[in-house]
Amino acid sequence: MRRRPSVVLGSSGLVGQRMQQRLVNHPWFEMVAVCGSSKRAGTTLDAVEWRLEEQRPSLPNLTVLDLAADDVVETLLELKVEVAFSCIPSEIAESIEPRLAKAGIAVFSNASFHRRKPGVPLVIPDINPEHLDELSDVSPMACATNCTLLPLAVPLFTLKHFGIKRVVMRSEQALSGAGWQLLHDNDALRGNVNPEIPGEAVKTRAELLHVFGTTTQPANFEADITCQRVARRDGHQVFVEVEFRNDLTRQEVLRAFAGHRFSAAVQACPSAPFTPLHVVESIDIDEHLWTDGSKFTNRPNPSTDLRTGMAVVVGDIELVDARRLKFSGYSHNTVRGAAGGTLLLAEQAVSEGRIE
């Protein structure tokens, strides 16, 4: 399979660098350009401060292009860019993403601005892959979901057939979910962090109902969502209680979690973990951050192992009564929840023949 010339929108942010890390050895996409702010424009990529814990991989020494330049789209077309991975703030994505898509560059976005907009599929590949049917041939653009949604939605989806009546979720979200600045804030690292995340709960609830519904009609169940920031570098954990319309047993729950799989087309993707869910007795936030769905590691190399960090961990399973279940979910917020999830969506589009 050929490597499609690609651009990363985001040169110095955590998600942008996660995407660079994942593309450097990717068999289906080749990073031929990186765009950043006017402040970064003209800087060679190796001179941009590396913000991830893992060692900087051998990235191509590209010169950062100015995302705000009037001719940036024309420059990317001259470089024969076919795919754009958007890892930029929502307010910037608002204008540049449609311009790229209208020029025929397929945009796969981690930004929130175009999520749930008509004609822009919002997809979690193991939950609503059919929503990618909305991907336009003329102006192709698709979005990955909010990072907080993954550890809730993936386990919950496996139990959908029991009839979801009400969901109550509380999150504990890592500092990296707010960007690299908090990771350099000693007060935050010591635990003095503002727990409030404005708009996060509303966004998570809306996206949950969207991916569980159709492209035009959200799912119809109650969802009470609370989100908060905690002093942890990486990893979003959610604590969930679900009320169902039908009875279920603990064995049925465990079978549903263990039996969850991607479609054949998605499973063939380089970033797809061996299984979407990794079931454990109890979640350990240090030991369970990096998993490929089969095994955990404390020494990840995400530039060569695209699967690690891509599975959602589920544990602390408690059947309260015949129709009420508690569980906890956990996932790597900048990998499965952001760059990795967005890349997997692009891989799905390739695997299913939706982009050339």
C-alpha cells in the first residue's frame, strides 16, 4: 500500500507531536509537511521543543509552515498533500479545516469545532463506523470525539442491547488534556490544580448521545456527566453507573466486554489494538496506561508500536442489582483519546476505500 502525503496541523502542542510521533513510521501515511502558528513558522521541526515524555523520533526535518498564511492551502497542494491531520485549537480549525477539505485534502480532525455538524461524521470506529458513510467525496472531513468520551462510550456500547436507561459518569482527567503548559506547572503537578473544565460535561454528553444514535437522531437515554481535572500527567479515568431497562448478570457483562471487536476493515488498520477493551479486575492508573488490548507496558515506543495506548481499560465491575451496573474505564487521553483515535479514523477511511 502506498504512503499518502500528509500534513500535521500543529507543530508544538501535545496532540500535534503525538501525531508526528505516530506518522514517522506509518505504513499508510507519510508526513511531508507540518503547519504551526506564525510564531513557529520558518522554524525547522528539530528546533521545536519536544514536549512528550518519550524520546523524539527521527522526524523529517521539515520547516514549519504558517497556518495563517493566505497561500497555505496552495503550498500544501504543491506538496501534493492528500490528507490533513488537524491537532489545533477549535477557533483556528473553524476556518482552515473547510478550506483544506474544499481543496480536496481529506481532513481528519481532533478539534471540536466541526463535531456534530451536518455532513461531518463524528466517529468512534468500534461504535459507529457506519457514520463515516457521511464522508463527502467533494469536501472530505471527519472528526474524532472528545478524549473523555472514549473510556465511557466503548465499554458502555457493548451493553447497549440491554437497553440503556440512564448513565451517571464522573471523570478524573489528566493535566495533559489541557495542553503542555500544565505539565510544566509545579503547583498543578503537586496537586494544586483547578478541577473545573468549562464546557467539558456538556460536550461529552452531547457526543455520547450522538455516537450512540444515528447521524440525524441522537440516542434517547438520560446522561448525567460530571468532569474534573486532577493532578495526573496522562490518562483519563471515568467512574460510571448505568441503569438498564432489562436484567443482566455479571457473566453477561464480562462476556460483552471480552467479546467486543472492531469490524474486519478496522481491525486491519495499523493503529487498531488487538482488542478494543482490556478487562482487568481493578484499574491501576500507573500500570494500565499503555495497552494494546493484549498486554500492558511501562516502556512504550509509540513511533514503532502503533497499537500500544489504543485500547480502553475497563475494571472495578460491580453489579449493584439486576438492572444497575458500576464500572470504571481508563484510556490514554493523548493517544486513543486524541492523536491515535484521529489517525485510526483516517485508517478506517483508507481500509474501507473511502479515500484513495
